[in-house]
Amino acid sequence: MTFTWPELYFVRHGQTDWNAEGRYQGSKDIPLNDIGRAQADKNGALLHDLLTRAGRSASEFDWYVSPLSRARETIERIRASFAEPLPEVATDPRLTEISFGIYEGQLHAELATGAMTIAGERDANFWYFRPPEGESYDDLAQRITNFGSALPRRAIIVSHGGVLRVLRRLIEDFPPERAVNWFPPQDSVVHFADGRATLYPAGASWDD
């Protein structure tokens, strides 16, 4: 499917206990921990700052979120940084994290010895690897393509690391092996425009 992606601001949800423990989380509904809540708050302040510096209003964007609670709490905390009236948030199941099937809840290190290669050591074929009862990144890309093709205008999205990997593949034409090995940050805002992504870490100085 060929279409032009609109401008996007993307935030990955904050940390959960499973993230901290190095577990495959996927479609399991694991809540934010205290570090994750602080990350969400900082990302909200950063997004507000980025839009202000660009002379933009948050109301110029449609807002979308994954249905999983860690993403929904993140977007609520982000929106708390804005005093202006904002569009309603649309919850879209196509933004749910990739499913790791029977491997969800297991440690990355435990599976790396055979069942599923850990990020940083994957080859291009991992894009098509589908865990039992789960999804491949190619499956996820079809979901995200379907979502993107229906976007009526620019958007702010709060979702997951796997979704962000796929967006970089779809929008920036990342090679598959680069996409599946890249580590998506939880303390940053990613701006997609004109076929490229710019990453802004929370807490950094953006003075000209």
C-alpha cells in the first residue's frame, strides 16, 4: 500500500517492571512503574516545549493511543502538560504492541540461547519471525500500515517500542535488520516529518 505519511509525534510508553526485568511484554497489559510515570511526565513537558518552539498548537494534531494501560496512562500524563483544550484521544487496537505469543513474560536472556534471538543480535530474517501464537514484525507492519493509511491529518501517537521500530522501517525505509535491532527509547519524543525521524531525549537542552 502506497501513501504519504502525515507528520507524527510519537512517544513510547514509560518503563514497566517487566521492562526493568528484561521480560518480553508484548500484548500483556503491564502497568507503568514509578520510573515510567516520571518518564511520561518528562515526555509531556518535552512535547509541549517542542510544539511551542515550532509555533504549533497541540490542537492541530489528532491524538491516538494503544489500548494497553501503560500507553493510556502515559498519554494522560503527557496531556497534563497542556493547558489548552485538546482533541479527544482515539484508542486504536492497531497500535497494540507486537504479540510475542507464548514467550510473553519470559526473560530476554532466557530465550536468547535458542527460542528467540535478542535485539542487537538479530538478522534480517527476524522481521518475519513469528513466535508460536504471536506475530512477526511483518504482521505488525501490516497493522500499522492500515492505521497510517487512514490518518486524516498529522497526529500525536503514544504506543510501544515494536510499533516505533516498524514506523522507522515504513517511514524512513530502515533496513529490516536495523529496525529489529534498534532499541526504542522510553524517555524521548520522536518527530516524523518528510520521511525522516528526529529523536529528542527528555531532559536535554534544545536551546538554539
